[in-house]
Amino acid sequence: MILVAGSGILASQIASKLRFALVAQTEISRFASGEVRVELRGKFFDQNAYIVIDSPKSPNDSFMELFLMIDTIKNQKPKSITVIIPYMSYARQDEGETTPIACIANILKFLGVDKIITIDIHSDSARNAFKIPLVNIEMTDIFAILIKKQQSPNAILISPDEGSKERVDKLSAKLNIPYAIIEKSRDSTNSAKAISISKEVTNKQCIVIDDIVDTGGTLLSAVNLLFSNGAQAVHGYITHGLFSKDCLELIYNSPLNSLTVTNTVEFTSPTNINIIDISEIIAHNIHALEKDNK
């Protein structure tokens, strides 16, 4: 087994959980024109290769790095190649005449990837775009444990839009607490605005569940609507913290009581954001795959 790291620190965190050092030396550089150059130093012949790629702030560069690493490894005839993409960029673009996630899935298949591991992929349609085995690690169980620790009798789960209804429904069943769905609309600039809630939230501890916080528009619009409808407190549990533009500042200055995200995307955390380390979860899945490969 050999672990290969792209840009970012998550691979080294996973390696420490696996109790072995990064075997493959990775050097990623760029020409003046912006072209990516990848050099790998490691022996991949007849090895199960695991490539960890971070794709947060520059997904285009990250995917290009990934493609070049896969091609380099494939030339050495490994036993298998598993790609670990904690946050699957482009998965939100899963509908329409052009679906970038399907394009990426096809490239990975063409390059010879045997399996993919990701965390909370955006939708079933994005997942179904992959024609090779994909392990989608859902955060529902982890969120359920954390929410249960602070759960109060007046708690209610909140889906900030229809897109999160399924994951909120699963959490509701696990925790045996009700949930409400927020209806939102978009204006001419495509900005989201929460306009109504399906249930009463007066004096409730509201727990907003979603897979992505990007600019913060959906989350903070939901927070404002909940407080304007009498919510006692609002907490957020969101898998991927992209925090684009001035999102972190907006969250810091908002009435949101707390926010919990994972470290699928590397960022500098303000004091009011809690981070779940997913390196242990990914390492566990790698161990499971290694047992299956023996």
C-alpha cells in the first residue's frame, strides 16, 4: 500500500492515522504560464495506490494535478488505484445538457482509476455519474452523535432548501426529532433568499443541516428567517466549508450560535466554527479496502 499526496495537508493527517509515512514523494510546481508539473518518487508496481487530492480553492488545478498523478502511477502498473476526493468539486453541476461531474467521472475511468472515496457527494445524480465503484461516506451518523450530546426537548432540524431534505429526513429518523423545510427563491442575480418555513419554530433550538456552505447565502438567509420567526437559537451542521469571498466574516457577524463543519476543505478557522477531523474516517475506509484486497 502506498499513499500519494496532492496539494494540502489532509494526506499527511490520514497517513498518521494509518501509522506509516508518506511513501511517495510528491513535487507539484507550475510553469510561468500556469501549467501544472507533477513529479512522483515512489515504486508503484504491484502496489495498491491511494491518492489523496484536495480540491477546494482551485478545483481546476487540483483535478489537473490528480490526472497527472494517476497517469504517472498507471505507467508503473500498480495493483490498483484508489482516488480519495474528500470534497467532490463540480458535483453541484449534475443536471442540464452539459454535466461537468460526468465529464470528470469519464476521465477518471479512462485513466484507469479502480475506486473513488468521497465525503457527502452533493446528490444521487452526481454519484450515479460515476461508472466505477464510489464509496460515499455520509456524515449523518457523526452529526447524529454530536447533535444528540447537545439535544434539547425543543430541538428541530432544519433543511435550508429542498436539496437537503433527504439527509435531514435521515437525521430526523436517527434522532427521533422533527424537521422543517425552508422554501427559498432566487432573484435576478441568482442570490438565494429564504421565504417561508414548513413548521413553527418559535422558542425552538433550530439545527440547520446541509452539505455545502459556499458564500453563506443559503445558510445566513435561513438563519435570519428562523430568528425572525421566533427561534430560540440556531446551530449549523454542514459537511463542506468552502467559505468563498467574505463568507467567514459574514458568519462571524451573524446571529448564528454555532457552526460545525469537517476539514474536507482546508481553511483558517475562526473561534466560532467547530471542525470535525475526517482523516480517521478515511483511514478506516482505506483499512477496510486493504482487507478486501488481501
